[in-house]
Amino acid sequence: MIKEIIVVEGKADISAVKRAVDAQVISTNGLGINDKIIRVIKKASKKKGIIILTDPDYPGKKIRNILSMEISNCKHAYIPRDKANKDGDIGVENASVQAIREALKNAKAEIYQGRQEFSNRDMVYYSLVGTENASKRRSLIGDELGIGYCSAKQFLKRLNSFGISREELEEAIVKIEQNEDKDG
């Protein structure tokens, strides 16, 4: 049983999460999220904590941002786009039981906003920006770290706000580079 309440976008997502884990789940009704739903989710966050698990697409990102601005003590779980895709339809409801469990296991809480472990210089150093394959590297490393895919600016913010250590980042880089070497 997961102690936190999992916040998803819709009814199909609730069904998918309940197939994967024993947990309470709340739906935002997609972009139909309103003040009443936000109040319910805030109350849940104070009582048990919440894990936001939205679709890895633009609406999911928008809902996640709305909730993050309203609720300070939430955790974030990310399913990689390729693990939430069924015939071009991207969503939590299309993810496997294993992908959902993995995302929830790797859920991360946002920590101190002023943390500046990483800078733009690090993004260049680790080839996460400014190279032909920077976007792909961010995607693979984001999946490995459990922080999802995003723009370079957002990736830097997530590294810092989720408390990722330099060691964790470098281990993820080594792992994806080893996989690239195996794949040719």
C-alpha cells in the first residue's frame, strides 16, 4: 500500500494505477481542474501527502505545474513517453503495470527552491544543451533519474529542486552511455 494519495488526470488513469498498486487515487478531471478539486487535493496533501502522476504530454505538464504552484509538499512521479504510448495515444492509462510501479517507486519530492548544485555550465559540460543529441540525452537521463523529459531550462530546475546529487547524475550518464555503446 502506498501511503500517499496519487493524483492523476482521469478515470482511465485511476483504473491503470489501481491495477498496478494498492493506493488511493484522485482525478483532476484533466484540464477541467478547478478550485474545488484543488481544495480536495490540498486537503489530501496535508493528511497523507500526494504523488502527482500526470501524462507525459503538454496537458499533463500544465496540470502538474498548476498543482505544484498550489501545493508545496507534493512528490512527482514521471512515466517516460515511450512507456506511456499506445498507438500514438500518450497517457498513464497506456502504461504497463511495471512502468507505473517504477514511476511511483522513483517519485521525488521538490526540495529547497534556492538550491543551486547545478548551473548552465554543468548543462554544457554534460552535453545536456548545445549539442545535436542534447535533447535525447536529457530524455534518457531524465528517465534514468525518474525526473522525466523536459526542456534544458526545466531539466536544470528539476536537477536542483529534486535534490539530485552530482554523483547520481554522473551515474545516470555512465549508464546511458554504456547502453549506447551496447546498441552500437
